[in-house]
Amino acid sequence: MESADLAARARRAYEAGRLRWALQIGWMVIVLVGLSSVAASPSRVTILLGVALLATVTALRWRGQTFSLAARVGLLAGLIPFTLLLGMKCGSSMCCALGNCMAHCTLFCGLGGLAAGVLLASRARRLEAAGLPFLVAGSLVAALTGLLGCFVGGLTGAVWMLAGELAATLPAYASELKRISR
């Protein structure tokens, strides 16, 4: 066997192993899509968000380093609005007894997005050289994860979740851009 052929085979085996490792997080995404489907009846939006989340998280983990960390923290941050809204949806008899169910859904989505953004921004500040890539990747994963739950609250809930996340991460983005431009 030639040296170049052996090196190519080794490289393919290495990349296949990294891909298998990256796909191990897929079970979490499948569980989240399942929970979202059960809580709000299966929809194309839920499936599309799940596929996008699975592809994004797998690619980030395969890429490694800061991106792998961003995938984990983004999933954790996105679980905040996801859990808040699905918890409210499951306990909707109590919340909706107060009246104005959709107002509560949008409030919970917005607050969940804000909390997710605060978590991402605080973790990004700890990273010195890779804060901006972490923020971009983590924000994308958190948004996709949160949207799985907040689309249960309708399009308005999803918009408020994204607005909350953006409001909390915007100062961190500005800080990172300022640091880079120096």
C-alpha cells in the first residue's frame, strides 16, 4: 500500500469517527422534536426546525473547538424558552383560567428568549479569542431550539422569543465587534 493511499484512508476513518461523535447529540434533538410535536400536534414547521437543528448541531460538533461548545451551550440556552412555553402549554388550564392565553404565551417566549440570550452573552464574555464565532453559532442553535417550543405559541411567540434573545445578546455582539476592530 502506498503512503498517500494509507494517509487518505486514515483521514477518511478519522473524519467518519468525528461525524459519528457529532451525531451522538442527535438523540436530544429527536426528543425535543417529539415533545414539541406531542404538545402542539406535528407540523411541517416543527419537522423543518428539527432537521435544521440536527444539521446545525451536528455540523458545529463535527467542526469542534469553540463551535462544539457553542452547540452545547446553545442547546442549553434554547431549552429555557422551550421548557417555559411547553410547561405553560401543558399547564394551560391554570394559565388560561386567568384569560388571554396568547398574551401569556408571548410573554413566556420573550422572557425565555431574554434568559437564553443572557446565558449566551455571559458565556461569550469568558472566551477571549473566539467570542464572536461562539455567539453566532450559539445564538443560532438557541434560536432553533427555542423556536421548537415557541412555535407552539404561534408566530407572535416565536418573534418575541427571537427579540428577547437578540436584545440580550446585542451588547455582547457589539463588545465582540469592538474588540475585533482594535
